[in-house]
Amino acid sequence: MLTLELHKNKSTPLYMQIYSYIKSEVLARRLKAGNKLPSKRALAAQLGISTITIEGAYGQLMAEGYIYAKAKSGYYISPLESI
């Protein structure tokens, strides 16, 4: 489970806060290659936000190679060597 705290009154958009948190956890190796991330729906429920916000964060992380998706399985952390 991710222990992320969002600041809804901050000028930084929520999806960027999520993106930055996951990226920093990957780079610090606290999230290991191959680890599964929470589903968009589960993380949205945990944080009390929209799944569209999670899609934005996951989409940016995928575009930059920090995570990858497996069809009908979920989102996983990419090996740092591939970033």
C-alpha cells in the first residue's frame, strides 16, 4: 500500500503529486522492480479522489518508463535499468 498524503489546497495538481511521490519512491528503490501498484480504482478509493486523477499520474509514469501495464493484471514498477 502506498502511504501518500495529498494536499488538495496546494497549487500542484493532485495527479502530479501522485506522479512525483511514486517516481521518488521508485528512484529511492523503496518500490522495487516488478512490484504491483494498487489498481486505479483502489488507489482512488484510498485517497478519496477520482480514478481519472490516478489515470493521469499512471499515464505520465508509463510515458516516462517508471511503470508498465500488463493487460488484465495491473500496473507494475519497471526495472530502473530500463528508465
